[in-house]
Amino acid sequence: MQFEYESQPGRVVFGVDAVTNILGEIKRENLNKVLIITTRGRIAQAERVAELLGERCVGIYDNSVQHVPVEIVKSALLQVKKTNVDGIVAIGGGSSIGLAKAIALKTALPIIAIPTTYAGSEMTSIWGMTEGGRKITGIDPLVKAKVVIYDPKLTVNLPINITVTSALNAMAHCVAGLYAKNANPVTSLLAENGIEAFQKSLPKLIEDSMSMDARSEALYGTWLAGTVLGSVHMSLHHKLCHVIGGTCGLSHAETHSVMLPYVLSYNADHIPDAIKVLSHVFESNENDVSGALFDFSLSLGVPMSLEEIGMKKEEIEVVVNQISELSFYNPRPIEKQQIREMLKSAYQGIRPTV
Ligand code: NAD
């Protein structure tokens, strides 16, 4: 056994109603003036947090949108400068946390993150912004949240379609984490536990989306998946979803959710240990793990094909060319014709086979 393991600093507070102690967490970090960052849709939750913070909250910036456009970053930075804050509280999904990260990158202000989706950005040092339609990303420890508050109560109103695709996106991080080049025994344990948490909780959430037990389990999986994403390198799945999302303008979570069984099928013969883990979790034959993942998604009622989520057939070739030009690690080499075949199947939503 040979590996490198680096634990990531950061405090995690998890539990139903955990957010009610936000003031205690702010005091613990010695913060006196914070600005809340959120999206318009999360304004009610942001106002509640502002109320809990009292005079330590100087305001709410609710202009966060998907993909963190630089224009929004500039306007938020103006607000930060004007209010002279010593910390940022981000409440919402990856869009709110993404904007907080962009602010931290420029100002080194600490972030207290309160995620309300399963995207997992709060656990990583990865930042992203878009300028003129082009996404720029990077890694910087400055953007990693100092404190993350996971409160399942904040997720009960997450619409079931976003719940499932967002969770499958997180599950995809765990699956890719199982066969990452720099995986280690700790990240593999986290990844397996994360997959199990979603495998158990999602069917329960389809039956009762307000179940606090199932919401807690899914959010626990989110924490694990975010930790995996922040600890190991992703490969084909992640790269491909970014190319597809960027080229075809598709939803981040839906793209990940559709592609999960297909990329697994592409890699399956090259990742025997990961296949063993997945066949155990999904109680499937080792030769049909990608099929079992496809059946799992199907049972959750999410879109199953790239066509359904808005890709155009002629875009397949654009994606094939773009992904072939990138250089990254993947357990199976990038074989252009096989990638094309995989994308054709994913476009039609055909159950994958190894
Ligand atoms: P998001 O923040 O845009 O949220 C998706 C939608 O869900 C929004 O309409 C939002 O208003 C709504 N919503 C959020 N919480 C809700 C709740 N509790 N109840 C009801 N509605 C709610 O997007 P996301 O899916 O959370 O995150 C995707 C973004 O995060 C992408 O831009 C992706 O690139 C980024 N991301 C970054 C990292 C990283 O490490 N940097 C990791 C994962 C994702």
C-alpha cells in the first residue's frame, strides 16, 4: 500500500436546526461584521440567518447566479468594500457558494457556508468564474470555507427533480473518487459511504421529500462527496460534463446525472476495485454495474438522455473533438470512436453495457 493523504482544514457542524447557532459560529471565528451572499430564490432563508446574526450582519447580497459571472463578482466586491466586512456567510447552492469563493479569492475573507443543495462546493478549494462565456477555474486554499453548517431542514423544500439530479451529481464525484489516480484508503472509504448514503436516501425522498431522516442522510452523503471532490483528482466524467455543459449550455447537475452510468461503463474494465464496491452497494452483478446505476436513476424519475436535457445531435461531434483535445488522467485512454459511441448512447438514453 502506498499513498499520500492530506487532510483539509475546516469545521463542519451537522444537524437539524444547526443553522440556529450561526451567531455562535460567527463569534467562534471572531467575526464582527459579515455580509450574506445568496441567490434571489434563497432570500427568505438568508433573511432568517440575518435575523439570527443581528447587528453582526451588515446586509444581504442576493445577486448570485449560475456560473459566477465576473460582472457579478465585481459588483459584490464593491458591496464588500463599502461595508468593510470581516467575513462572508454564503447560503444556498453552488451558485451562492461560488460567488463567496470568488470574493474570498480577491479579499482573503473567511467563508461560513450554509449549503442548501447537494452540489458539494463548500468542501472544496476549487473556484470558478465565467468571463465572456468562458469558464475559468482554479484551486486556492483561500476559497475553502472555514466553517460549513449542514442543516437538513434547509433542504426540505428543494424540488424533487433538483434533489435527485444534484444528489446524482454528488454521487458521480464519489464514483470517480473510487478510481481517482490519487485516491487513498480514506477517500475511498468516504466515497463508498457517500454512494451508500445516496443509494439509501434517494428512493425514500421520492416517497416523502420532507422526510428529515432521508434529507439528513442525503446531506451527509453530500458532505462526503464534497470532501472526495476536494481531495482527489477527477477524470473523464468530470471533464466530459464540463465540456458538454459548456458547449451545449445544459444544466450542471442534469448533465452529471445522465452521464454517470455511461462514463462508468466506458471505464468499467479498467477499474476492477471500484466495480467491486459498486456491485456490492447496488447488489448487482459485477458485469452489469453501469446498468444497475442506470436502473437506479430511472427509478428516481430523472431525465435519462442528453436529448431530453436539451443537447442537439450535431453537438455530439463537437464534444468528441473537444474532449479528445484535452489532456487529463483517466483509467482508460481516451479513444475517440468509443467516446463517440458512448455519447450516442447517452444522447438516446440507451441502457449501458460494459
Ligand atoms: P444553484 O446554487 O444554482 O441552485 C440550483 C437551484 O436550486 C437554484 O434555482 C436555487 O435557487 C435552488 N435552490 C437552492 N437551494 C434550494 C432549497 N433548499 N430549496 C429550494 N430551492 C433551492 O446550483 P447548484 O446545483 O447547487 O450548484 C451548481 C453550481 O455549483 C455549478 O455552477 C457548479 O459548477 C458549481 N459547483 C462548484 C463546485 C466547486 O467545488 N467549485 C462543486 C460543485 C458544484
